[in-house]
Amino acid sequence: MRTYEQLFIVNTAATDVEVDALLEQLSGIITASGGKIDKTDKWGVRKLAYRVNRQTEGIYILLAFSAGATAIRELERRLRVVDMVMKFITVRMDERMKRVVKRQKRREKRAARKPQMTAPAVPGALPGVPPPSTGAVPGAPAPGVPSPTAETAAETAAPAAETAAAPETAAAPETAAAPEAAEN
């Protein structure tokens, strides 16, 4: 026997008595074929992703069970015939579980093949890799480079002021020469 999950959506116009009768009918089919019901979940009224039979809401019901293939065929046939069931889907869960277990084994095998990296005992012991800097602050000067002080900042500002004043003095003699040329 295989493990299945069956989700079906019942019309909201159906009463609780009708829904319970349907569940009893489905569980009778499963047990008559030698199956076993693991769980029955009534999710209640939920909004549908799209309109089905002019309905925007439906009662969701989930059945988890173990049964044979003949029971599945009979369950699906009954769900197609019943008018209050709008949609249903049956999923074989044991296949999914096999894939999950297989994927886990493959990952474990791959992890066992990979060599384990050990951390070096001394930081910076790897050849060609500079040791990590300690206490580096963004925007701070690099180690070994003198930091600018107030005196060096004033010295760099003074030549900039002199170069800014120089164009004014150079422009003044040219303007003075221009009136002399006009007099001649």
C-alpha cells in the first residue's frame, strides 16, 4: 500500500451534515479496500485563487491515508460524480518521501567527499595573503603614513590663497596698460 494525500474543495452551500456524510463515504471506501486513514483535516472556508463554478470560496478538506491503486480510482470516480465537490487532487506522498531521502543521501555523500578545511594556527600564516589589519577605521590614514596636523593643514591652505590672489595682480597691469595705449 502507498501513502496518499487528497485535497478537495466542497461548495460552501453544502451543510456540515452533507460534508460529514461525504467524509464517511470516502473513509468507508478506503477501509473496505484494506487501507488506513492517517488524518482528516477540515481547513474551513477559504478564498479560491480563481472562480470555480461561479464560486469564489470553498471548504477545503485534506485526507491523508494509505491505500491501494483500486481505492484511489474509486475515490476519484466518486469525487467526480458528487456535485458539491468543485475540485480535488490526489498526491502520492511515498514517491516524494523517496526523493527527499535520496537527495539527503546524495548531499551527505558529497559532503563526505569534500576535504575538510582547517583554520591556520597563526593569522596571516597563509603564503601570499596579507595579515588582517586591526582597528582599521574607514577614512583613517593607512599605517605608516603621517596624519595631517593643524600646522600641515595651514601650510597647504596658504599656498592656495597665494595662487588665488596672484591672478588679480597679474590682471591689474594689463588693464593699466590699456588706457596708455588709448592715449597714444
